[in-house]
Amino acid sequence: MDFAAARRNMVDGQLRPNNVVDPAILAAMETQPRELYLPKQLRGIAYVDEDVPLGNGRYLMEPVVAARMLQAAELRESDAVLVIGCACAYNAALISRIAASVVAVECDAAAVRASTDVLSEAAIDNVAVVEGQLADGAPGQAPFDVVFIDGAVSAVPEKILEQLAEGGRLVAVVAGDRGVGKATLFERVGEVTSSRVLFDAAVPILPDLAATPKFVF
């Protein structure tokens, strides 16, 4: 398979027609080998326009959804970024091509090891993958200019919102009651965090950040 051609087709056929116009994001997605971050048996579907199942309830997010979220976050070269639930580390790698530093939190020890290995193989040295509870974020490295939640959530944990720097931006897909997620941008100004919906997004929810089931009597 010609993966370079597949990357160009992803950019020209999926991203540009869906209002992804940020040159830095387009360049990162055209040069970062998405297939490298997937198991060999899944590399043939690395560039499909849907979420790629990774096992254990985890997914590699659909390219256009991730790109539009990152575009809304307005990544800057000086930014310190937190990624929640990095899974295979592809989106963390994309961010690393634009931002100064990335801390990626993953709760699965095997995923932490695999992500660290693939980032080393890709010669990316400004991403630190750490094992921890997703809802806790990385308070020891806070504050962060940008937080990217790599999967849908029932609600953004307050602990993570508190790790935003002044002027910080957080992007996440917040799952709705009817199964339709809303890609949402949160911004912190002073002690106030505001939010606005960006677009609908059918992203699978991160198992560790799903709502706690309620007992029905």
C-alpha cells in the first residue's frame, strides 16, 4: 500500500472539504505516518474516515474529527499540551509537531510501553507518556495551555479543567444523552471556564471516563 498517497488523499479528500484549513495541522497530518501507530493487521485501514478500533474499548479517532478539534484549540509553538487517553499515541504525535511539549496520560500500562516505543521509533522526543488515571490528568506537570481528550467523555472531569492555564483551551467530545456527541471547546479566563459547542461528533466514549451507571429502583 502506498501510505504516502493515502496521507495525501486523507488531507485532500477528508480534511480540506471539512473546513480544516490550519496549515500546521494539515502539514502534520500529511507527514506523520498514521499507519506506524497501528498494529500491523490494522495498517491497511489507517486512513479510513472513521474511528479505528484498537481493542479493549479504545479507538483511534476519525481523522477529520481530531483535526477539527485541534484546529479549534489554536495550537501554538510555545504551548504545553496535555493529552488524556492517548491510546496508540498518534494524536499526541500530531500535536508534538506543532506544540513545544506534550504530556500524554494513559491508564493502560501496555499502551504506555507501546506508545513510548513508537514515539521513539518516530524520533519524537517532546512527548512524555505517563501511566495514571485519566480523570486525574497530570497535576504535577500543570498548568497546560491546551488539553486534548482523545475520545468522548460523559463530562469533563473538574480535576482536568483545573489544570488549564490562564487563557487555556480544552477540546473534548462530550457524549449526549441520545448518543450524539458534541465536540466542545472550553476556555479558561481568570477563574471562569466557558464552553461552546463546535460540531456533532460520533466518537466512542473512553471507558474510564464514562458516566457511572445509576441504580434504578
